[in-house]
Amino acid sequence: QVQLVESGGGLVQAGGSLRLSCAASGRTFSSGTMGWFRQIPGKEREFVANIRSGGPTYYADSVKDRFTISRDNAKNTVYLQMTSLKPEDTAVYYCAASSQSGRYTYPSSYAYWGQGTQVTVSS
């Protein structure tokens, strides 16, 4: 079983930075892909970034130059460092875990999800 708990969301002004954390438990953390998604009410959950078990990362084009995903296996934690935030980044951000390692960009590829943390970027 994998449990994920996100934290670090909040209200920031455009151009600001925020770091999200995802504390994970269970065997999947070190062996599978960890991802970040975001969702605006009424819209589909959108891929943001992920990191494979071996370290390779992948980003959505919309965040590629601004966000950085990382993982600290010793702390069982995944991070999403967000910089140069824009109002369109406003969403609930979810941490997700896959039991397998791959470059997964669809929510269906992830079996475990955190509760989400709200990120609001004001103009």
C-alpha cells in the first residue's frame, strides 16, 4: 500500500515561487514513477511532471522551463519546485505514484494519489 500526503500549497503572486512536497510511504516510492498533476474545477486532471525510479524527469511543455521535480528517497519525499508562477498555474496539485517505472503522463497510469494541495497565483 502507498500513501501520499501533499503539502506546500498556498497563495502567491505571479512571478513568485513555491515548493510542493509529497511525503510517501510504501514500497512504490523507490521503485515506481512519481508524478505531479494539477486540476482546475470542471477540467481534466493535467500532467505536470514526473520522475522515474532511476531519476529521469519529464515535464509538460507548459511548465518545462519553470518547474523542477525531484525526489529524496531517504526521506520518501517528492518535491515540485515551482518558479515564475503564472495565474494559469492556479489549480489543485496532486502527487501520484505508479507501481511501475515509466514515462507516464496520464492519470490512469497512477494507482495512488494524494489529497491535493491548492496553489493559487494572483496577478
